[in-house]
Amino acid sequence: MTRWRYATATDTGLVRETNQDAMLVTDSLALVADGMGGHAAGEVASILTTEVVGELFERNSTVEGLYSAIEAANLAIIADARENPERFGMGTTVIAVGLTHDSMGVISPTLFNVGDSRAYQLRDGALRQLSEDHSVAEEWVRMGRLTPEEAATHPRRHQLTRALGVDDALDIDVSSIDALPGDRILLCSDGLSNELSVDSLAKLASAPKPLEEAVNELVSAAKHSGGRDNISVVLLEFDEVNVASSPIKKTVSAKAPPVATSQMASAIHPSRRRRRLTWRVWAGAAFIALVAAGAVAVVHWYAYSGYYLGDDAGLIAVYQGQPNGVLWYKPVKVLDTTYSARNLRPSDIRSLQATISEPSLTAALHYASYLHTAWLLSRATSPPVVTTTTLAKG
Ligand code: MG
């Protein structure tokens, strides 16, 4: 068995008005997500990530399962932004450690990373960074264009080259963690790592104190240093560890270019290009744009206002949109569940083939789970005994 104890702490900090970080820790999964986007959208992106990843990892706790769960969270954020245009551009980082099962039943810790939240390992008071930041400045350090010292103050140090919510295709760094009993793992948002030196992080996170005290002292120190961003900390300590028989190499490398693409840059920092126009052209264009935008917004809202379950090559899949589409808006598949679309009660198979509508992604996932459970229960129940009684006339 591999087991950990944990403590968490989060704080809005001294400058931001809201806390857009989100955390999730269970006996087998620890995750920090640092959301970004105005109008509380960053909060939606980070919370959605904890919900989707938590729910899907519970059903499939392999490396592939956790990878797919993070991909599903990415698609769920994109789907939510499509449904709620005021959240356009929202995104989140994710750093997660899962106790993943391999085919031999060995459970070992595996690290997943997208963005610039960080994971550190602490052993004997020494601290080692496990994750690589996906920011423009850190990519340039890896290319040799900047020194780490220059990157620490570079204006593009906060500009991410990877995040959830930006593109359907997502690259996730995956690596196994070689842990020993007594090792601690620190997961944090950049509100902690930007405020404290490596020496301070090492000293506070490895202090021989209860984990609860250590996380609270880390947050206090970050606030004392300025608290310019939301601060979130998860501290894990391994009690028991199974060593994986074949450590996983880093399986996914950064396919994204080392500088922010124009698409990424515009998603995070919407372009503000403006053109000079005469007032007549401006007024005419504005009127037409207003009418067109209103019509498009109404159709768009209706087209993606719901979710439904369907059969996708034998698995129950969750789609967003109207089953037959609306004008040019076709429904999009949000994710495949792990549930078979064939192993269901006959009436549920018919319902699924006709598509089952649900108001939200969470409701759709719950209903898929219900369909599967109902089938399992129907199999567990013995069929009713049919007896034939013949009455003999005397
Ligand atoms: Mg942050």
C-alpha cells in the first residue's frame, strides 16, 4: 500500500479580491488549480477542474485514467465558456499527484502538470522541484535564452504557454515520483512560490511539525512577503510506499512552441487592436454588428444550452448542444465515460439511443453513473420465480 497524510491551506492574499485557486485532496488524489479570467470565471475553471478530475479519477485510478480526467476537465471548461460567453478566455493551471494503479496492482504516486503551479519533493530537509513551469520566461530559461535570475523578474514570467481551457488539444507533463516513507510533497499555486525563496520553502515545508502547522506557516510567510496573489498549499507526507516496478518516464513533452502562440496570447490577453474609421462607417458597422451579435448570441446560447447522453462506439458519451444541432452549431462531444452503452437495462438502451437530455455536465455524469448502477443491480437481483399451478378437478 501507499498511503499519505495531508494538510491544506488557501488564502486570497493581500491584493486580490477573490480567491480563484481551488484544491482537492483525498486519500488517493491531491490537486491544486490556479484559475484565471475575469468576472469570477477563473474560479469556475479551477472548481470545475477539481470536480471533473475528482469524479473521473475515482472511477479509473490508472495513469491513463488521470490523464483522461484532466483532458475531460479541459473540454468541460471550453464547453462551459462556449455556453457562457462572459467567461470567454477563462482557464486554469493544474498540478496533481495521483496514487495510480498499474496492471500488477502496484500503487505509486504519479505527477501531472499543466501551467505554472508547482510540485516540490522534500527529503531530509532538502527541496527538489519536480515540475517544470509552462511559462514563456521558464521556457526561455530551458532554451538558454534567459538565466533563472533573469526569469524571476522577466515581464513574461506570468504568461503561460499551456493551460486548461485554451485548446481542445492538451499536453500534460506526466512523471512518476520516486517516494520514500517520510518524504513530503508540496503542491502550490504561484502565489506561494513567487513570494518565497527556495530556502524558505524548504525550511518551512520540511519543519518537523504537524502538517497543519507547516501549511499555515507557509501561507503566513507568503502574505508577509507581499501576498500579491492567491496562495494555495497542499502538503503530503508518505507513511507507506510501494516502489513502482517500472518507473514511468516523462511520457509527454511540450509540443507547444516555447513562446506563447498568438491564439494562446489572445485567449489570455484579448487583443485590443482598433481601427480608425470615419463616424459614418463606424455607426453603420456598429449597428449591423449589434443586431448580428444579438441574433448569434441567442442562437448560440440555445444551441449549447444543454447536455445529453448518447452511445459513442459502445461507451456512454456526454455531448453538449442539441442532438440534431441548431443551424451551423453542431453538438460537441465533451467526454466519453467509462460506462458501456450496451450493458444497460433494455429500456435504458432504448432511451440512450434516443438520447437522454440533462441540464448540466455534472447531472449528465451522475445520470450515466445511475444507468450503469441500475444495470448492475438488475443483474444482481434474481429473476422472479414463475410457478405454474395446475388445479386438478376432483
Ligand atoms: Mg496564481
